[in-house]
Amino acid sequence: MSTPNQRTRVVVTGLGTTNPVGGDVATTWEALVKGQSGVRHIEQAWVENLPVKIAGVAAVEPTEVLERVKARRLDRTSQFAMVAAMEAWRDSGLEDAGLDKDRLGVAMASGIGGLITTLENYDALKEKGPRRVSPLAVPMLMPNAPAANISLYVGARAAVNTPVSACASGNEAISLALDQIRLGRADVVLAGGTEAAITALPMAAFGNMMALSKNTGDPTTVSRPWDVARDGFVLGEGAGVLVLESEEHAVARGAKIYATVLGAGITADAHDIAQPDPAGRGGARAIVRALQESGIEASDVAHINAHATSTPQGDIAEGLMIHATLGSHADEVVVTSTKSMTGHLLGGAGALEAIATVLAIRDRVSPPTINLDNLDPQVELDIPTAARDLRSGDIAALNNSFGFGGANVAVAFGSV
């Protein structure tokens, strides 16, 4: 076996997702390119007294996909992860590839973990006593449950990790998977993120900290990154999984290759527990490190799937980052925020947006940013409001993610 190093080429050979605009990759990508929103009113009674009553609820319930008994043993976070992983695994063609499972890993992130299981069992404890707490509560609520269940499904016996860095978690999992392959610890890693937090406690908490939009208009128009009328993000749910594989391993088995994973940058702001550095310095350093590790120049970047959540301060900071890192080439890059359609999947956001970035490279088209009626004058970026073709030739694209605690992750993907 050749000695792995920083130059080991890593590629994407499988994709899977379930989210507010689609229950699989094909329907998701079609919706994103068409600019279709998955945000809608929440119908359950528990939303009645909340200040926010909309969210990006999953387009397909995971219980419609998973076997009933299995689904009952999984928190909703793990249910989404399993649906996405099953699709990505099938898509990769690895099911019958004779893979050495000692060389197969998982890096599956969640920003919050099994919150619904935690709340349901706490309610049972308070209202009905300790005997009504499920004996499966801990295996369901533990943060590494999604990663562990995926590892059981595919038989992964290399490292099975759960990065937790708030809204940067999914993108950090991809970076970790890249490292695992380059370090020679695995040939294949299923990487991504998942979240299921559309319930009263987090919605009340996010609402009270003024993070969620309180716009009471048409739900599909509320998530509006970079628009002057933006007033907070819309909560979403779902998961995304990518199969990362060494190019040598993928070529040897004749795998379909979507894109290359060029490199990643991870930094911290050390500024505030919730607010980003207003100058975007930490995020800018993450982008610079991603470019350096990838061995590419600013002029190679044709597309960015931005973190842009539709918050007043964060969207401005990211615009500053892009200009600080790409310089004069920033004006040549097609930038989008797919959160305008999906809402914000928290720990699952970076993974879903990585899938969109990979498909944008494959099809040479950027999804639009919808609801951008009046661009904030502080943002000087090329942000199309309809699908836009990307240039031909070898290109690179960035997927940016930033999270509470000052976490910054940028991952660079490249054309095949």
C-alpha cells in the first residue's frame, strides 16, 4: 500500500439526503435548482404559544422509509441520518464491492443530538415516574447515536466519529473524513451531519435570543439571506451524507466519481459564544487555509455555497470574508445560500450544502438564492436569484459553515 500523505486525492462517490425540499438527492437537487422552498407552517398544537410557528420540516417523514420497528429504536436525528446514509451507500456502489470493513469509517455530526428523545423521556419521568423512562433512552439520545447506527448498518470498523461544533458540525465531519483517508486510517468514510430540533424548547430558545425570524408572512418568503429585510434564520431538519473515498480505491473498483475533495480549513473566532466576529476574521482564516491545503488560487474558485443564514450580522460578516480572501476575484464567483429554501439544518446544514456544492460542480449550475428582493448594500457579491450556469474547465467551489462558539469550517471541492 502506498504511503498516504497530504497529497492523497480524495473523491466523492456517493450522496444521500433527506431534508425540507426533498426525501432524496434527485428531488432535492431539482427543487434547489428551481428555487423551491420547503418552509411551511407547523401544524402541531405545541406551537400555539411560540413566537415562531414556521420551520423547514422534512419533506418525507423518515418513518415512511425506515422499517417500523427499527425506526422506533432511533431518535429522529438518527432516523434522518439512516435515511441519508442508506441512499449514499447504495449510490456509492459499495454494497457489493467486497470492501475491507476494517478500512471503512464514519464521521457523522450533530449539533444538538437526540433532543426529542431527551425531552420525551424527561416528561415521562416527571409525569409518570422513573419506571416509564425507556431503557433505550441513552442509546437513542447520545450524540454519537447517528454515527454508531450508520456504522452498524454498513459494518464500518475503522474510526466512527461524531464532531460537534454547532452549525459547523456537518462540514467539520467532511473535513475529518478527509483527514482520516489522507492519514491512511481508512479507504472510505461516510461523512455528514443530521439534526432534528423542530420542537418547542429549541424554538423558544432561539426565538428568545432573537435568532429566528419572526416574520409572519408567507413561510416560503421568510428565509432571505442578504436581503435588507432579513431578521433571522428559519429552523430546518434533515441530514446529508457523502461517501468519501481515496481516488486510488475508487478508480480500482470503477466507481462513479462526483467531485474531488481538495482540502479544508478549520479555525475558531474566540470572540463570542453566539455572535460571529463582525469582521469575519476567523472565517476568512478558514477559507485561506482551505485554499492553501487544496493547492488552489482564488481565481480557481467559481462557486461558493455560503453559510448565510439570513441573520443581520452573520450575512455581512461572510461577505467581508469572501472579499478578504478572494480579493478581486470575489466579483467573479457565483455565490448562493440554499438556506433560503431549506432553512437552517444546524448540525446537518454543512453536509446538505456540501451535497449541493458537489452537484453544482457536476452540473455546472448554481442554485439561486430566493427571496433576495433588495440586496443589502453592505454585501457586494454576485448572488443570482435564478439558477446560474458556472464556467467550464477545471473549477473549485467552497462550502462555508460557521457555528456558535466561534467554529469556522470551509471545505473546497473540485471538478473531476
